[in-house]
Amino acid sequence: MNRITRLVLQRLGSLLATLVIMSFIIFMLVEIMPGDVAQMILGQSATEEAVAALREARGLNDPVLQRYVRWVGALATGDLGESIYMQGVAINSILWRRVGHSLVLALAAFILFVPLSIFLGVLAGVKEKKPTDSVISFFGLATMALPEFVSGVILITVFAVTLDWFPIVSVIPIGETLFGNLDILVLPALSITFVMFGYVSRMQRSSMISVMNSDYVRAAILKGMPRRYVIFRHALKNALLPTITIIGMNMGWLFGGLVVVETLFGFPGMGSLLMTAIKTRDVPLIEACVLLITVIYSLSTMVTDIMYSYLNPRIRYQGGQR
């Protein structure tokens, strides 16, 4: 068994352990939220007898550990439960459509910020201490300092209100689909791009400077190889390794950040659904949304570790693998 295979198995084991621990933490945190689930289902006008009967029927009087095991068992079969706020509607029928919308938004932001960040990061690294480097670095720092809701408000003010190029809110009209209204993706995706750009571009710049100052790159330049050839054939491949790690780690954060962006723009994704669940104290929906975000973050971290190990020759060739 080579090192990469062992690493995959180790990461899968760690992922499973992480999900078990996080599911328990999520369940317990939601448990201590104020409010009675049975009372929220029946309404404030319900009698004490009706509330007590519903608590008994739903097993809410059972010990916490018993209810946790029952919840995890249902999750294992794909049953996410029913929404309280939406009067017994199955969470599966709500959540996955919203997750699909969030994935499209995340993909749109990914397509924007990854090539842009890498290109400008490489350019800044190659032009170290020159005006180009200063401008790109300043812009990266500025975007890192802007929270999503601030950049979102600026984008709405400029491109939606002043220029009237895009809609102010990212709402899908009734009876239509997201793919028929792709213009609603632009401003939310740009808001995410602004934040992600700073982290990725600065990491790419730092990594590029380090690689360009390495002995093997200096030797290649001294041998008379074209500078552009050395940059793209030798330096860039090694300079991308730390950047890949940052991108992968931020993909998990991206889905957490979508909560703010989707709420600001009214985008019908998983983030705005989570905010609605929190406002309405919809306990099963909160648990499902938070657990899914945890799964996405854990998977992105695992995939990033595996990709980095595969792309890094020192790890890939360890143990005699050729």
C-alpha cells in the first residue's frame, strides 16, 4: 500500500470521526436553544395538555442521548426529518434544491476568483517591489479588510442602484429556474470574490517570490533560458502548491460565508435557508443545514490534503514509489 492510499484511508477515518463528534456538538447546541419545540409546532395558543401529548408522541421527553442516537440513525438512512416552521414539510424536499443553488453560486465565485487571484498573484511575485506589485498587494489587502456585507452593499449601490446593470435582489421569479436568471449570480459572486481574492493572491505572490529566489530557478535563468519559459515551466508548478491548499481550505469557509452573502442579496440558497431556520427556531432544519456545512468543510479539507500530497513529489515518491 503506497503512501497516498494510506493517506486517503487515514483521512476518511478522520472525516468519519469528525462528523460523529460534530454531529453530537451540533445536536447539543441546538438542544440548549431556548424554546419548546412542541410549543412552536402547536403555537402559543395551544393548551398544556396538547403540548405534553405532542412531546410524548415525538419522543421529546426521552433522554438526550436516546434522541441523539435516533437522529443519527435517521440521518444514516437519508431522513433529515420534517421542518417545524413549514408545518411538517420534509427537509429533503427543501434543502437539496437550496444546496444546488448554493453550489452554482459557489462555482460562479470559484470561476471568478481562482484564475484572477493566481494570475495577479504570479504577476505581483514576478514584479516584486515594482509599482505593479504595490497596486495588486494594496488591492488584495483592501479586499481582505472588507467584510462580505460591506462589499455587497458597495456592489449593490454601484452596479444595481446607480448603473442599473443588475437586479438589487437575487430572487428567482416564481415558475422560473436559476439558469434562466443567471444575472442574479453576478453581484453575490463578486462579493465572495472580493474576500477570497486577497487571501489567494497574497499566498500566490509570496509563494512565487520564494520559488523565483530558489537556486534551481536562478540557475535556469543564468543558463540563458527565457524568463517566461522558466516562470511557467519550472517556477509556477511549485509555487502553486501552497495556493492549492489555501483554495481548498477556503472552499469550506466559502459555504459558511454564503450565509451572509445570500441573506444580503436574498439569494435562495442554503445560507439564506439557515438564517430563516434560525429566525423561526426550526430545530430540525438548523441541525440539517449546519451538519451539511460541516460535511462540506470536512470534505474540502480532506480533498485538499490528498491533492497536496499527490502534487508534492517529496510526499508522492516517499517510500520508493516511482
